[in-house]
Amino acid sequence: MDLDLDERTLAFRDEARAWLAANVPAEPLKSFDTAEGFAQHRDWESRLADARWSVVSWPREFGGRDASLLEWVLFEEEYYAAGAPLRVNQNGIFMLAPTLFSHGTEEQQRRILPKMARSEEVWAQAWSEPEAGSDIAALRSTATRCDGGWRVSGQKTWSSRATFADRAFGLFRSDPESARHKGLTYLMVDLRSEGVTVRPIPQLDGEPGFAEIFFDAVFVPDADVIGAAGEGWRVAMTTANNERGLSLRSPGRFLAAADRLVSLWTGAGRPAHTADRVADAWIGARAYQLYTLGTVTRLADGAELGPESSVNKLFWSRLDVELHETALDVLGPDAELRGRWSDGWLFSLAGPIYGGTDQIQRSIVAERLLGLPKGAR
């Protein structure tokens, strides 16, 4: 990739920078894990959509700008550098939407994507279950055929944004005789449907960032099946690869954090012994940026995200932890006060777990990329 940007790309970046400078809220929004904050973030994403900054890489007919992947990466860098609010609908925009573009019908795209772009419908990820976390193929929630659709029963847990979300997407076992990766169907479920119970899970800060979802014979129409019935695992791999590999954790998130860390360390009285770690974090963020640009180049040449996304996930999950732990060490006793760095540190600790644990990702790298025999030590 030529890192010297052409005039069109520079103009796109400058327009994004100017709009964000004029529109990012002067005061931080409330946490979107509260009812008030959730509503504030939904309103913010509606403002983004009005200016077509919500989903820049999507086609214009769905609310986007037909921007290239490179332009999307640059927009994300500007977004985080401007201190703009976190995206309450990231599960939908960065995970479900790529799945719909790859496997959804035209009708599904027309019906779902414009509302998603405006956060008129906010999506939860109904993925993990008790005894089926990283081993998602062990799931036991069922989808049973009925007239016009499916009856869904079972339980999902650790469902992000589910407390206040409108809809959820996930896998359900549609063939009770099947095992593991077979006989699964990928469904979109209205969380306001009869038979759905959402039970919030308080985090350490008391806010319900996750929830359990219980399904009691919930009707899901055929129109809300993504891909073919029984082939949900193949569809789900598109979601998982995007979660691990490109869209969910853009370089902008870490570049902005690394720059803040450098500014924090250069303040008076900061401990000299953390200098190497600050430098390593800054270098790591830029290495991740270059790796992502390489991925963008491959995708532009017609490649698809595959198991190499596990390498990406391993890198950014550890980088997130190291950035925040270094910041807390730089702050010293001040780190005990609740604030951006302490809150970010708590969330970063989940990175090596969600999206597939680091242990799972190492197994994928070993078997699918390095060609090592399964179970090799």
C-alpha cells in the first residue's frame, strides 16, 4: 500500500476531521450501560447518520458514503483522536452488518441496515451460553420449525448491550440430532417478542453492560434467518472473523490511547522506569495500524478475512491490556481514582476472553495457519 494519500483521500479525512471538531459533544456522554447514557448514545449516532458519518464504508442507499476501506480506517483514526463517543451499536455495525453484506438477502439488507445505521435498532450479541462460551459449538439453545418460521428456546449469557437493545443475533441448534458445528441456524430475534426475558448482569461498577437472555418458544419468522437453515456455523465465521480481524477494533482506538499515554508520561514527575513500556505501547499501536493497512490492501485485492484474524485478535487484546496497565503504573496512587484509564483497564481485561479466548486463538493459529497437528504441544 502507498502510504502517501491521494488528494481525494486527504479531502475525505479533512472533511471528517472538521465535522468531528464541530460536532463531538464538549462533555462526555453518560455510560451507555445506563438507560440515560444509552439514549444519549442513540441520539449521537442519529446525528452521525444525518451527516452520513455513521457507516462511511456502506453503500449510500443504506446510509453510507461508499467510502473505501482505507477511508474507513482514516475516519476511525479521526473519530478516536477527536474523543468521540463509543459506538453503542458496534455489535450491529461492525459484526452483524458485514455478515448481512456477505450472506443476507437484498430484502434483509434494505429492511435492517438503514435502521442500524441510525441506531433506530440497536443490536445485542446473543452468542455465548452456559457451558458454551469460547466453545460456541457446544450451544444448546434450540430453534424448532413451525408454520412460517421457528420457535426458539434456551438461554444466552454475557450478551453485550442486551439490557437496553432492541434486537439480537445469534446461533441456535435447529437439528437436535446434529453435533458440534452441524445443524445450526443463524437467527435475528426481536428482544421485545413474547417469550423473551432479559436479565441484566451488573459489572464491577454496578452497570449492566451485559445480560442473560431467556427464550421461551419465541417466534422468529423465516425472513430473519441469515443464510440457509442448518448452515449457521459458516455464516457465524463471517461474524467472528470481523470481530477478531478488522472492524470491531480499528487502529484508531489504540493510536489515540497510545498518544494519550505518551502525553500522560511526559507530565511532570512521571516515573522514569515506565519509559520503555510507554514506548513499547506507542510502537505496538503503530505496528497494529500498519498490519491493518496490510489487511485493507489484501481485501481490496479480493481476499477474504480468514483464520489470520486470530493473529490480529491476539495482538490487539494484549495491546489493550498493556496500554492501560502502563497508564495505571504511570499514574501511581492517582490510578485508584475512577476515571478514563481505570475504567478502560477494567474493560481491557475482558479482551483476552471475548471474541474467543486467547487460548482458542492460539489453537486456531497453530492448526490453521502453521499446519500443526491438532492437539500438538
